[in-house]
Amino acid sequence: MQFLPGDLIFCHGSNWISRAIRWAAEHKGDETPYANHVAGFISPTDIVEALWHVTRNVYAACGTGTSPNQVWRNKSLTAENRQAVAAQALTYMGRDYGTGKIVLHLGDALLTKAMGHEVYLFRRAANIDKYPICSWVWAEAYDKVLGLRFGLPPNEASPDDMQNYVKASPEWEMIYEVSP
């Protein structure tokens, strides 16, 4: 499989943090969330992801390449679009992870569970670009370069939101999967 810049990776981790992120994204009436982390390709072998810092890794050499994950591709993008999105994601390299944004996502998750419908109260305040989280890096890159949103403003998007969007869109297709 040849991966292209801009292909997105939706990861399904097994540690307690991964399970907690999926729990927070789980809502009544929705299917059980698969994704707890998002990364994306900047070349056929390299990815950018927000871990403790936004880093560049080799897909096959990190947990993303061996842990359960799905790779999705937007079929309508040109080579220039793909390069531009990847270049934008690279501009976030080295930034510290937005741990505080995870707290805001958790606050909305708790409100959503209590109210029985999706709430975007705290995440609206999560627009501090200096401290990205995994979903923000790629949602922001796609929004900034192409105006493509994953159904939400970049600061509100979670890995599950982004994956739900690509699964429902005819422009996106899953091109590769590492099964659990």
C-alpha cells in the first residue's frame, strides 16, 4: 500500500488513556467509538502526530503502525492539495501537547452524558493554537488549507468526530486497516 500525504490514521489503542478517550466520545444512540487518536501522513512513510509534542515519526516504527488503526484517504484531493495539507501539519512540529484541551473535551463529554445530547461548551474555548491535541493538528491543517471541516470547527473535533465524518462522506475511503 502506498500512503499519500494527507491520508489520516485513526488509532484504536488499548491502554487506559485510549479507553478513557473513547468512553468520553461515546454517546447514546451512537456506535461504540473506534478512534482515540488521529495522525496523518506527510510522505509515504512518515506521519505527524501530537503526542507529548507534535512529532514526526515513521508509521511502521511507532505504535500507530502496529496497533489497530485505519487509514482513510480523501479521493477528491489533488497532489498539490495533499502536499499543502501535509506542509501545514508540519508547521505545528515541536509544539507542546494541549493537555488542558483534553480537560475541556472531558468537561463536554461529562455534560453530554448528563444531558443526553452532544454539548460543545468548553471545547469552544479550546482555540489556543499554541498547544495542539492530535485531532486539532489535522482538523486545523485541512481547515486552514482547504476549508475542509470534519463537521465541526477544528478546536471542537475529537478523533471520533473526525472518523464519523470520513465514514459518512463519499469523498473518503478506508484504504488500509491493521485489525485488533
